[in-house]
Amino acid sequence: MFRLKGVIPPMITPFKANGDLDEESLKQLVTYLNGKVNGLFICGSYGCGPLMSLEERKRVAEIVRKYASDDMQVVVHTGTTNARDTIELSLHARDIGCSAASAVGPYYYKYKSMDLIGYYGEILRATKDFPFYAYHNPQFQGYETELEVFKKLKEMGMSGIKDATFNIMQYATYQRELADENFDIALGTEAMWISAHALGCEAYIPGIGNVYPELCSRMYELSMAGKADEALKMQFDINKLRTIMYCTRSTQLAIYAIAELRGIIKAYPRSPFIPATDAEKANIAAGLKELGIL
């Protein structure tokens, strides 16, 4: 069975100052990450997926799959407000050779358990044998998805969950109640990797991996090799780096700023996000220099 493994950053989508998709910077970012991480999670929260049209999201997926190395897992976030559009994006991801699709719960309205089972069930029937993950992000979708819903979806053929609850007790419950050889739980942050790995996690999706893939991969390798003390030190260092990201109004904006500061790409988030200000960039740069990583 397909399983997510390793370090899989939620890749930012580069835009131009006028808001158009910046295809050249997207190619550069994918090329930069090749060989440094195990996969890419695209068109999600960091990737401004809900701010793009369906055609733009398809174009991003096509470019990433073309320029990502053959051994790179490419997971496409296909979540929308409705099952029809999510199915269209998921089938497109399958047809261009991506590894899996994943969808946050439908947003704007607040849905009950029976609605979510119907929504995801329709997607699972349409995508059939293509690996498909729920992306559980209560903050962004606007409500919690109950454990019993995930149990039912597992029975219906769902592959696993990307857990972005930032709740280690909830993650532990998912591992205890759901995880097996046919259903895996990827951690949706770098902040709790050591704890999640101790609970059985084999994949995490770190925003910092966009711009410091070497740090995220090293922490993963140390942890997987059983070098607990070294891995824990790296976890604390990475969490210090996460603190610096809050010099801007969101961690997503910080990643765009750090990508520019490190000379990876210079690109913009999509409106209504406003790029990091010069003062915010200066604060980020000072923090990175204090950590000795800029």
C-alpha cells in the first residue's frame, strides 16, 4: 500500500507582483528542493491553493510533477468548497502522475458528520485506487472532523490523514485508533516531529522545509536512526526558527521572505496576502543571523 514517507514540505506557490502565477520561480523552487526532501505537498495552505482557480491549480501540479525528480512524492491538495471541483482536481493529479491527493474538509459552511462522509465518499468513489488523504485542519476548514468519521472513511478506502491540528494528544489518538499498514497519519508541522515519531509517525510536512530543507531532513534522519539526543537538539533549534517566522503576520509570509533572504527565489504571495514589509524582513534576517543560519 502507498504510504507517505519522510520530509514533504507544503510548498509555497510563487506569484508575480501583479498576482499572476510565476512559473519560472516555481520551476526554480522545485529544482532547489530536488534531492533535499522526500516529497512535496502542493496547493495547500502554504501554497495558496484556495486562492487559485482550478486551472491555475492544475498548472501548478503539472509544473511540479514535470520538474520534481522521479523519486519525489508529489501530493496535491485538491480541497475546495465542493466535491465536484475536488474530484476534478484529484483526477487531474492522478492523470499527470502525481503520487496522491489530499483535501481539507469543505470550507465556508460548517458540516456535520454525515455531510463529510458523503463528501469524502463521493471523492473516494471517483478516484478509486488513487491514494487519497484527508487534510484535517480545523482552524482553516472551520470545524473539527470527528474520529468516527475518519473510522468510516478508512473503511471506505481512504489512505490516511494529514493531521494539522497541532494537538499531540489528538495525533496519539489517531495513531492508536486508525493507523495500520493500510492507513498512515502524516504530521502537518515540523513543530512536534520528535513526539509524533515516538508515536509511530513516518512522514511530516514542514513549512520550514521550503527554505531550510537540509535542517528538516537532518532532524528526520537523526530521529529515524535512533539518535535521540541529537534529534531533540535539532527539534529545539527548528522550533526557535519557527519563533522567528512569527515576525510576520503569518508563517506563510515568512517563508516567502526567507526564500528571498536566502537567495532561493524572490516571489510574492497572492492577494489578499500582503508581502512581508521591509521591517519584518529585517527582523527575520536578524533572527536568522543570531541562529547562525543566514
